[in-house]
Amino acid sequence: MSQGRFITFEGIDGSGKSTQARLLAQHLQDRGAKVVLTREPGGSPGAEDIRALVLEGDPDKWSAETELLLFTAARRDHLEKTIDPALRAGKIVISDRFADSTRLYQGITRGDLRAKVDTLHEMMIGREPDTTFIIDMDPDVGLERALSRQTSEERFEGFGVDLQRKMRDGFLKLAEEFSNRCIVIDGARAVEDVAVDVAAKADALLA
């Protein structure tokens, strides 16, 4: 079996990354590729259970340290049950968020935990995506769009626009830090235009 490819989408809440992940999966499937579309936190039964714990309820119920442990546990289960088996089968895995979100949410914006995030990642995950699309979006617009969804999963949207601004800056810095795999995409366009841009870049990388 050939080795697959691992693609992730990152960005602030409301950036449209989930939509773009889904559209890219459909585009690649239409071209005959075997694709697994997944998400974080979640993507496996155990990780979905943890997702419900961390994304619902009082925004202040967990410390940043506890969140870090929970997200790492969810990611490990996701890796074991979903990502690694698909990659070993030669499939393309597309994930809505991965470790970069933890590097920012728990590593930078909620405390100076980046070193601990990286240590846990190296110990328990040990994998980076082949390609990461960062959908860039104005924080005010992104937060408005995120809150308009009116779901029970408002764990981080509840921290407000200041967090969104820190997150945007953080993602752009991560794009520089991991320039070998990160591609910044302008999300302030029609969904269809963004999708065409993403698909063209993905096709070139997968050729």
C-alpha cells in the first residue's frame, strides 16, 4: 500500500475553513481520489466524546493546561483510529484543524504553554501534515459569522474578538514558522473563488 497525503485546514473561527475542507474533499473525490474528511477535536468515537467535553458549556470551566491534555488525548485517538489507517491505505486525509490550533489556543493565547504543547506533540503525536491551508479572515467578520451559527459549541467563540485577533496573528506567524507546509489563502472572497484557489494549489501539490 502506498503512503497517503495528510492535508489540514486552519484559521480563526468563522473563517470558512470547514467549508473549504469539505469542498476540497469533494473536488478530489470527483477526480477519483480516495479521501477521508475528518475534524478536530473529534474524528473518532473517543475523540468526539472529548469534543463534547471541551467545546460546550462555560468557557472558563477548563484551565489551559487541562485543555492541552484533553486535546492531546483526543488527537492521539484520532491519529490511531482514523488518520494513520487511512494514510497507510494510500488515502488523502483532510482534517478541519490539527495540532496548529492547539499550538495557538492552548500554547499562546491562553498562557505561555507553547513549549509544553510541542513536547506533548512530539511524545504522543509525532506527525505533522504534509500541507496546511490557513484560511485568513478579518477577526471581526469571522467572529460574527461564527456566532451566527448559534450552536452549542461556542467554547472559544465565547472568549470574544480579542482572542480572534490573537489567533489570526498567531496563524500568520505559524505560516512563517512552518513555511515548508503552510499556504495562506485569502478567505475574504466568495466561497467559490476561495475553493478554486485551494483546489488549484492542492492539485499542483498532489500531481
